[in-house]
Amino acid sequence: MIHAATFILALAGFASLLLAMPRHQQDWLHRKLAPLVSQRLRLVGFALIALAFLAACLGFGWAYGAVLWFGWLTAAAALVVVVNLNRERIVAQMRR
């Protein structure tokens, strides 16, 4: 259960960080968000990643939890990058 929580928190954190960038806002939302909203998304993204670290370390101890956190952090970041790179294909599939 800690594995799933760590991964989901990291994934949500990276998704928030992605949407905090004006370039990606234009791609995904077709508009740019207000600077205050972008700043809050960035803060939420870092907070979710920190919560993922806390969940992993509380569940498995500080040594193993940190290693586990890095692994799930890498998997979540890779998934966000892959989805962002294939955004047009995903949107086209959803429209069918």
C-alpha cells in the first residue's frame, strides 16, 4: 500500500509541476494560467513530492524508504514525460 501511495503522490506532484509551466499550460489547457495559479501549482507539486518521501520513509524506514522514494519518483517522472510527449496521440484516441 505504501508503494501505491508513494507512486500516486509522486505522479500527482510531477503532473502539478508540469501544469505549472506556461508552455505546458498552453499545450494541455489551451490557455495560460494566472501567475498566482502557476505558483500555487508549483508549491502543490513540491509538497506532493515531499509527502511521497514522508510516506515512503514512514512506511519502510529512512534508509530503505529513501531508496524506494527515488525509484517511484523516477517511474512517476518517466510516466509524466511519456504522456507529455504522446499528448497528441492520447487526445486523438480520446476523441474517437
